[in-house]
Amino acid sequence: MTTVIDSKAADHPAEAGDATWWRQATVYQIYPRSFADANGDGIGDLSGITSRVPYLKRLGVDAVWLSPFYPSALADGGYDVDDYRDVDPKIGTLDDFDEMVAALHAAGIKLIVDIVPNHSSNRHVWFQQALAAGKGSPERDRYIFRDGLGENGELPPADWTAMFGGPAWTQVDDGQWYLHLFAEEQPDFNWQNRDVRDDFLTTLRFWSDRGVDGFRVDVAHGCAKDLPDVLPSQAALDATPTTDGQHPLWDRNEVHDIYREWREVLNEYDPPRIAVAEAWVASAERRARYASPDELGQAFNFDLLEADFDAGQFLEIVSTNLAEAKIAGSSTTWVFSNHDVVRHATRYGLPPLNGRDVKQGADWLLSGGTTPELDIVTGLRRARAASLFMLGLPGSAYLYQGEELGLGEVADIPADQHQDPAFFHNPGVDPGRDGCRVPLPWTRSGDSFGFGSAEAHLPQPSWFARLSVEAQDDDPASTLNLYRRALALRDELQTAESLEWLESESADVLHFRRPNGWEVVTNFGTEPIALPEGEVLISSGDLGDGMLPGETTVWLKN
Ligand code: NOJ
Ligand code: CA
């Protein structure tokens, strides 16, 4: 089924050491506590990552994005940072970090680290100082403190709800309240304070000096806030548009001053350090601002992650985002799975959303994985087809650990073993995100399927055995080997950042051609179609004789 082409594309854009390496990179997200556990305490660690660099090299990724590894009480999976310039002793040391960077770089793999500027943890030394120093102090000004309402300030300054549910304002001992848009343990910084700005510049230099190649910027759209003396109600906030840069909390125009300053620091390095914004904004146009070359350079586009497996939706999303990225001078990013959403092999086995604005898979997770009924076979077939479609697109592809195994979401984690604040703050409404954070299965058997020598920190289901790396390693038809072959071919075929849509025989089929004759055809329907002309390079499922079956992608060379 697979024929490897023998000549390298003449205009291969990204060579090592070049400043544009990120534009069409394949980036693999590691959630460090769930990847590999080297010291057998049940928690993934940096030495575990180092030990698996050969796996990453064979997989063929260009870069790793590492979710937070900083000291943290894990109130939000590490997105509650105690110290931005250290490693969590539970998962390693700065020396382990240096060893990991050296091993990745020796394998030709870049490293992007997560940075969390909207909020620290409540254990951060600055928050502790703010509590101790009291009302009106410069220490308190680094966060967002307010007096309460009511006769004695006993009511919160506003009725706002935090992103994980529950109130967004929490009272401290002397009666003042602080803002946390996420968990109570995640106080929001005041980005109008110069100390905050300078400290993050120091952090960018700290990791860049240690060899880090770039940063993934958490909640990039939240840092700039403009809070009037009399705060609006939650209802008023909800009714305020986020389209014009004037919302008190989200995607304010001034947020871009912050990132222009960051860019100056990132450009002190050779090659310049890259950055990718996590920015949930109202339009592709608003997103493009974060991605401009004088700011972060790239921004996540979550549109495919929110779409059904549907040709019309995919066509619209790809066309819009390619056009917007071009205007911004950036390249676009594609994502199907990450540590916040239900894995796509599961999403695609559930009924389509058809435009409903709900979290895909939430009902199913809340039912413990019973309702609606999951079609595992269809989910995996579509996930393979979608991933192969994405890997042919111009721009960067962001993969989430385990998707190369076709791993599904784990729905039967017992309530008392959950970790995600979203699960606890909104009982019965938000199922939380633990189901996509279950430690990876490396072997068919063993205490934690080869994750480590102890039981994993989140329970792994028995079906992980057949999806383990060991079970897939030698099977040419496995999802792991599909990804390996696709990434090797992608590297060989990579070409200028554009595509041309070609006519296809039905509205359920998308067919595009890259400038060097690399073609990608996806049949989103269920009926087979005639296979278009060309040399077959790879396909996401078996091809019938001269046919492209339903829910299958093929790469052709013409
Ligand atoms: C986005 C991260 O991806 C998510 O995991 C985290 O909970 C929030 N930001 C808050 O930091
Ligand atoms: Ca460990």
C-alpha cells in the first residue's frame, strides 16, 4: 500500500537551525506527569521523557511542547505555577531538565515549554507576600485585590463565575477579595504592574538561555484587564462583545503591548525563540493579531478540534484559516486533541454536534461512557483519516501524546480518583479532563503498562493493552506505524505553504494539491469512490481495488 517517493522536495522549507523551522513543524505535546515514569513513583517525570527520546525520534516529530513541569500543588494539573524558573521536585530537577533538552536536541527535536502568565498559584512567593503585606501594598498590586460589597465588605466585589465553576472572587483573612478566573488556587496577575511584566521577561530569558526553542502561552488572551471601580455583573460581562478589543477581561487590545515586548526578548536569540498563543477569541481575524511577526508569531487554531468529521466544515475551516494566517504573516496550526478535550478517536465515534455549542463528549463522559453508545471502530477509522488529512495541510500540526496510538478517552475513572478541578467544581455538569490525561501504555502488561514500575497516578483501563506501543510496534497496519510513515513522508514531501482545492466527485470528498504535486484526498462519506489518479504514497485504511473507501484518506503523488 505504501510506496515511498525517492526524491526530496526541492523547496523543503525548514532546515535545522533556520529561523522558520516552526512554520510547518509537527509538534508533539507531552503532558509530563502522564508520559513516562522513570523512578517508579506513579508520576511521569523528566527522566522518563529523556528515556523515550528514541521513541519520539522514530515517530518523526520536529518538536515537543511540554505542558507545565514547574513546582506546583497540582490544583490545575500544573497550570498553577509556584515558581516559573524551577522544576517540580516531584518530577525532576533543573539538571534533569538540561539532560532532557540535550537528548532532544541530539535527536534533532526542538523543545517548546508552556508558560502561564495570566495567573500564578496561590503558593507563589509573590502571592504569599501579597497576603502578608496587606491592603494597598505594592505587593498586593501584583495581583487583583478589591474590597468587597455589603456593609462590611462581606460580599464579593462582583458575582462572577470562574472558568471551572464556582465564584471568581475569594476572600482573604483581612477581608479583601482576589480575582481568579480559573481555580481558587490560581490568582490572576495584574499586568498593569511593571514587576509582573519584568518578571516574565526574566523567565523568558531564563529558559531561552537553557536552550528552550520556544513557548506555548497559556490563556494569552486573558492577561490585559480593565476593571472599573464599579464592576459589571456576570450578566453584563456575558452580554459584552469580545469582538472589538474592549471587553473588560478577554482579548483586550492592550494585551498586544505585552507580546510586542516579549517578541523583543525572543528576538535576542539566534534563531529567535518561537511562541504560540493559546487565545480563545471571537474570530480568525482577532486570533491573527497574536500570531503577527512582531508578537508571538503563531496562535492555536482550535476550529478543527471543535468540528464534526464533515467535509463541508473542514473545507470552510481550512480555507478561512489559511487566508487569515497569510494576512498575519504567520502559518496556521492544526489540532485535533490536547490535554483539555475528549480525544478525537472517541469524539468521532459519538453522534455529530451539528453546530451545537457544547463540549463534545461531555454527556458521554458523565454517563461513565455508556450513553450515547460509542462506536469505537468508526471513531478510530475517522480519527486516522482526519489525522492523515491534517498532516498533509500547510502549516504546523500539533499532536497530543497517545493520539499516535489511536488512544481513546477513558470514561470510567472512579469519582474519588479524579484530579481535575473542573470535575469537582461543577459536579455532574463538567466531567473534567482526566480522561485524556491517563498515563500512556507502553507495554501490553505490567503494573502500569510500562508507564513505570508502580501503579499510574490515574487508573488505566484494561483495553490500553491492545493499544500499547508494544502491541503496535511491529504491526504495519497499526495507528502508530501509520503516524510514523506519515511523518516521515510529510518531512520528505513538505513544500511551500499553500494548497489548491481540486474537483472531487462528491460533496463528501475533499481533494487538495500542494505545489509539488503532493495530493491529499479524504472521503468523509461512507460509500467508496473511485480513487483519483496518482501514485499512492500512504492511506489511512486499506484501499479497495481502484477505490477509496468511506472515511479514509489517501496521499497521492502526481
Ligand atoms: C489552558 C490550559 O490548557 C488548561 O489546561 C488550564 O486549565 C487553563 N489554561 C488555565 O491555566
Ligand atoms: Ca516519577
